[in-house]
Amino acid sequence: MRDPFGKLLLFGATGDLAQRMLLPSLYGLHADALLSPGLTITGTARSSLSDAEYRDFAAKALATHLPEDRKDEARIASFLDRLQYQPLDASKTDGFGALAEKLGDISDGLAIFLSTAPSLFEPTIQGLASAGLAGDNVRIGLEKPLGFDLASSCEINDAVAAVFPENRTFRIDHYLGKETVQNILALRFGNSLFEPVWNATGIDHVQITVSETVGLEGRAGYYDDVGALRDMVQNHILQLLALIAMEPPARFDGTSIRDEKVKVLRSLRPIVGKDAANLTVTGQYTGGASSGKIVAGYAEELEKPSRTETFVAIKAHVDNWRWQGIPFYLRTGKRMTERRSEIVVQFKPVPHSIFAERGGVLQSNTLIIRIQPEEYVRLLVMAKEPGLDREGVRLREVPLNLSLDHEFASTRRRIAYERLLLDLLEGDPTLFVRRDEVEAQWHWIDAIRAGWDAADVKPKPYAAGTWGPSAAAGLTERDGVTWNE
Ligand code: BG6
């Protein structure tokens, strides 16, 4: 373990993310004695709350969001003791002096977690610098949205870089904190089995699906300006793609891994002009049934018509030697049939089937990496059905199952933010997104959006509770590929 950091400062301390994820995650670390004993957590936001009121607020968040078996009164009480609160209007520099005073001595280090509206990034960074809260021993974690296109993301990154050098800037993509996402590295680089066939010779195509059943969840103001492409593909899905497609890094460290990821992101074949309409499908959900309930359509939830996509499917390519000609089908959407994040790697068929003349039908091998809600790695392989085979050989696809839920049943699954907050405190950048990665991501996304605008692409309706518009099936079926559903 690296040097423990002395203090943590949470912006957006009364927000939804703080309540659902950050406070429960910090409690999880505290309860397992992973935070240094003297570490204080200072929350800040606009609301005018006293320390005691913020502790009450945090206690309620824990009561609502912690699983019952994690609630331990004594530990909750000692966790709340670490908390204090300072109201702040981050748009003005003058309040930052009082914030610095509240924090007190930061000579043992300060980690800042900044989740704020894009318009507040610049003033916040300037405020921190003006109050002496940006020195060599201060690290900053940045939560999305970090801009809405390449230009605005560069603006935010420049504002941050003027005060915090890249090695003290930790951009968060919470998918990288998920256990099964990190398991992609273990699977690919901890086993000799896969690497020899992990290329255009061995693999037919890759599918990445992140489907959700939730709708707007009260985030209309944010989501309607953003849409599925920016909300999910620009970050989470492209990070998954990079981990699947990258070359083996030489070391398990922030530089080696991120060097390899950025090469993949820069090798994404640009989808420009007419291709934006041909290689993508967008959709917007209408009313339907989701998770057994009748739900309203997007426009009804929003209370106005909108052209924002709540679903997107893309046929992507990585233009390098390893992946030449291999499609990566990506899709994500709200209000879909089920919540599922998974990667499907479809291998090529055997070059010649010895079973054909005996009536045996082969299917090519498939590797399924299920990230959530279950965590497993499943390899579908061909096996012979038992029998004397007088009427021909009967072959069947059977799963080789690595259930991570089952194998590691006794290990508690942590919230992605537990891992990321601890890494931020300890200064390990491996699971954070480097500036060049973010820029390569936006570069690719912006071209798609420009193509949509030029071709006046409108999202196609799909009923809530389905797998998206039927055109999404068409996107793969014209290549003879079916989505794994
Ligand atoms: C966030 C998006 O980044 O990820 C949300 O803004 C989305 O719209 C969420 O719901 C999904 O995260 P998870 O961990 O539930 O898959």
C-alpha cells in the first residue's frame, strides 16, 4: 500500500452519486479498515448544512443504500465521525478560502473528487488554486460529464491541466472499477490459451452490449442534451472495446496499459459522412412494459418531443494488423429487455469439418464475458451427445462455465467506486482514463454525430422492454450475425 492520504474533499457531496455510490463506497473502505485512521472527509455543495446536518444526511444515504448485512452501527458511527461539511458556491472564488480553512492542514495530502456541472469545472479549478488547494500533494479525481464533444472536453482538460499536471489528474470511468472488467486483463493476459487466437485469424466478430431497463431516472435535464452515444459509448463501451482489442502491455501499470488502450482508440476506423447513417442505428423508446411494469415513452417522460437517442448500435472496426476486417458490434440503450453488460467474442469456424458427412453440425466457439448483473466467463464448445450414433453423429454446443459469482462466493463484491476512490487516495492511475484516451474517444464520437446531423438521422421508435429498433437486428444480420439475446 502506498502512503495513506490525509484528507478527502468531495464536491457534489449532496448529489445523487454521493448518496448512492460515494458515501456507501467510503463507508465500505472504512468498515474494512482500508482508510488511514486520521483521514477526514469534507463534503461540499451549495446547500447550507452544518457538520451535524451533513452527518445526518450521510446517515440517511447509508440507511437507504447499504445492503442490510453491511450495516454495523458502531462502524457507521465511526465513519460519520470522519465527515464534515462546508457550503460553497463554486462559481465564485471567494468561498474557497473558507473551504481551505475548514480542511485545515493538508500537508499529509489531499485527494479531491470533483463531480460537477461542466460549467463549474473552470471556476472550481481556479478557486482551488487560489485557495492553495492545488499543490504538489493534491490529486484530483474527475467524474463525467467531462464535456460533450472534443472541443469542450479539451477546454475542461486545459483548465484542469493549467493547475493539475496529468499525473495528479484521475479521470473516472466507473466501468474500469468493475471486477469483471478488470477480469478481462486476467483472462487475456493470465492465460496462454486465448492470445494465439485473439486476432482476425481466430475471431469472426465481437459484440459489446450494455443494456439497461431504467429510463430517465429523473435525469431529463442532463440526458436529453447528451443521448446514448455520448452517455455510454464515448466512455464505457469504448473502454471495454479497448481492453478487448489492445496489445499485451509489458507491465501492469498505468503507463503500459493506457499506452496500449490509446493505440486501439486511435485505430478506430472513423465513421464519417454517409457511413454514420449506414453503420449505426439509433432509437428512442416509446411506452411499453419494462421489468413487468407499464412504463411511459421517453418523450412522455420528458414531456416534450425530442430527437435524443436512447439507444444506439454501431458496427465499428479497429484498423490495425490484429483486427483487420473484424467487426465490433456495439449497442447500448435504456428501457431494454433486461439489464445486461456483456462482451461476446465469436470465434471462426474450424477450417474443415470431419463431421459433416456423418450428419454432425458444428457451431463456432463463443466466449461470453458477462460483466453484470451476473459475473461469469462462459466458453461455448462443441461436444458429442452420448449415443451409438447409428443415425449420424450428434454434436451439441455446451458451456464451459467460469462463474465468478460462484467461484468467489465468499468474497464480497465491492462497488466500482470503492476501488476507484482507494486508487485515487493511493495515487494508482492504472484504472483512470488518460487525457489522450478521452480525446481519441471524442474524436471518433464527434465524427458520428456530425454524420448524423448531416444526414438528418432521427432515432427510430422501439417499445420499452424490447432489444431496440428492428433495424439494430438488421445491422448485424446483413453480415449473417445475430445479437446474443
Ligand atoms: C452512467 C450513465 O455513466 O452509467 C448512466 O450516465 C447509466 O446513464 C450508468 O445508467 C450505467 O452504469 P451501471 O454501472 O449501472 O452499468
